Amino acid sequence: MNYRIAFTTFLISAVGLLSAAPKTKAHAQGQGLKQANTMGGGRAALLKTGKFRVFLLAGQSNMTGQGRANELKPPFNEPHERIRIWANNRWEYFVPKKSFGPGVNLAHELVRHWPNDTIGVIKVAIGGTGILSFQPDWTRESADRSKDGSKGNLYRDMIGAVNAAREVSEFELAGFGWKQGGKDMRSKELSAEYLDNFRKMITGLRKDLKTLKLPVFIAAYATREEFEGFDGPINKSRPGTYEVIKAHLDAADKIPHVVTFSHGKLPCHQDGIHFNTEGQLTLGKMFADQIKKHSKH
């Protein structure tokens, strides 16, 4: 099949509903952490041997995840002595109760890679949310440019969660995973700003979390080879699709310590957008593979 046609066909199906996550009702600050709270499997003490490597994961619906917990099989549905998630303002075993995202398999892959260490996940994600909700200079007025003001300050959620975890544990913040972009594709104006807003977010995180070389891993829809040279329209409701994908790819070239990888077409639910259980486990492995590769540098 023609490479460019295959890529276009995939994006037409994927991007058409990319931001079609259920609307989120306004509620108290910290809501970016609420879904992660449902992934806790009870309070878990931390082991005193090995490193404690923690990964901050953020984004919208496919980071929040719609993998089905009742479809998970061992070891993914069992407590692991060296895997933790920040849930309910404490470290818990990572055992999803309802749905899950890529963090599950990311943790299991990495604990196999570092069997003497503990892997921790902190996740802040809400479906259908633009990057302006994750900005160091967040204001409700700014976030409302993508109609997300009622969801609160997700940048503050990220900083607050890491700092709260640091109050009760010592760890290496070993990476930041990002799966987001669909909401910003709706607007030519916002998509044109995407790379600048992404850079501001990463610069802020590195400064505020005192990890100036924090490795960043972006899950994108396309490789540079698939993307470059294509100039055709894709979906009228997502006029900024190419600008956002280009920003994901350019970030790896223009921002230090950023890695962009393509997940391509993953197994989805019937909506053709949200990755199913197999798709989320695959995405988690992809994140882990990039983290392992980067750790060798």
C-alpha cells in the first residue's frame, strides 16, 4: 500500500473523534488526579533496597486510558512488591479497578528491566483536555480558550502530586510521559502555538521539580517519514492536526532531552479512537522501551 495513503487513512479514522471523550463536570481542584486514585490497590510500604524510580504521566483520554481492568490477567491485576502508584495522596499498589492507561505495562516492563528497583507512577490526565490546562502560568481565562477552564489547573496538580510524594518518600524523578494533542487539533490558532506551549510546560516542570534534565517521552501518531511532505486536508473538524503532530516531532529536535516515538495504529474500542486493553498494554510497552533505550545514553 502507498505509504502516504496508509498514513492518511489511519489519521482520518483516528483524528475524527480524537477529542470525543465524555465531557467532564467541574469539580474541586486536583481532579486531574482523581482517575489515578481508582488505580490504587491499597496502601503499600516502600522497600528499602534499590532505587525508587518515579515516572510522571500526563495528557488526555488515551493517557487516562480506557483499557478495561476486568480484562487484565496476572501479573497486571495483582499487587507487585516493586510497583507503586500515587493514589489517594499516598503510595499504593498499582491494581486498576475500572479502567487503565499505559502506566500499567510501563511499570511492569521497567521493573523487569530494573528488578532490584521500585517503579512508581504519578498520573495527571483528563480526557478531551488541551495543553493550556497544563501551563505554568495557568489561568481559567487561558484554559477556556480550549473550553477547559472548569477542569482546573492541571499543571498545579502535577507539581503538587510530585511534591506531596516527595514529602513521604525519596525517589528519582526518572521521566515524564505525554500523550495529548487531540483537543488542540480543533483550532488552527491553538495548534500553531502548540510547540511553544509544550516548551513552556517542560521548562516549567524541570524548574519547579528541580530536575533540569528531566527526560521527556512523547507518544505521537506518526514518524517523521510518515509525516513529512504530506499537504492534503484530513478532517474539517480538526484543522490543526498536522501542526500538532509536527510539534510533537519537532519537540525532539528543538528541546533538550525530549524523545518522540510513533505508536501508529493500536487496537481500539469500537469508536476507533480510544485504545482498548491490548492497545493500552502495547502503548505502555512502547513508553518503557523508549525509557530503557534513553537510560543507556
